[in-house]
Amino acid sequence: MAQASVNFRIDAELKENVEEICKKMGMNLTTAITVFLTKVAQERRIPFEITADADPFYSESNIRYLEKKMEDYKAGRLRLAEHDLID
């Protein structure tokens, strides 16, 4: 198998922390990254869950709010006002 070099920048403190953890596991950072990339290639996915904060528009409280507004609209209880649109 041919070797390839990969260069990337990461936070120096993060690198030091991860190198220390890898050392305690008996490997270096290169080996840890190789293990990660091998797992990605085998599974064709990131081998752990990556999440972001949920979009607040879809929060339960906002959905309830919107459903109440729609109910009020259908019942004729919602006050609507015209306004100038922002360009």
C-alpha cells in the first residue's frame, strides 16, 4: 500500500491533549487518525454521532405556538395587520 501525507491545522492545545491520550493507549496521533480513517472507509460513515443544536423553529414549544395561532386563525380570533414589507 502506497503512503500519502496529509497536512492540516488544529488547535495546539487540542493536539497536545489528544497526543497524551493516544500515548496512554499505546499509539501516536498518526495511528489514531489512521484508525479513524480506516473505520470511516469500512463503514462509509463517521463512526460516532455528530449533532448540532436543534433548530428552534421546530421545538415543541414553537410548534404548539404555531398550532394555536392556526387554530385562532381558522376560528377568526387572530388579529391580522398589514405592514410594509422590508426590502
